[in-house]
Amino acid sequence: TQLPYFTDDDDCIGCGQCVAVCPGLAITLVDYRKDKESPVVTFPLELTHEKIEVGQTV
């Protein structure tokens, strides 16, 4: 397959492509770069049954 991958944490740019294509829904990204107190969390939508609005704190 041509799934994105990396072998070194330094190669991760936080693009989120791995979250979108992971067949096991096993990837969650936590991005502290912009705000150390309220990081941006990217996760597969299937992890919740509730609607999450853009910008909503979860």
C-alpha cells in the first residue's frame, strides 16, 4: 500500500494524514506548538458518537 509512514519522530510534521488513513483508528495527534495549555487534538471521528464543532474544547 502507499500509506504515509515515518520511522523517526523528528520526521512528523503534524499533517494528520496518518490519522485519516489508519485502518485501526489507533493514531491520535496532540499538537502543543500553538498553545501549551490547550493543545489541538486530532483523532478519528469514530471515537465519539457526539457531534464535535470546530473549535470546541473536548
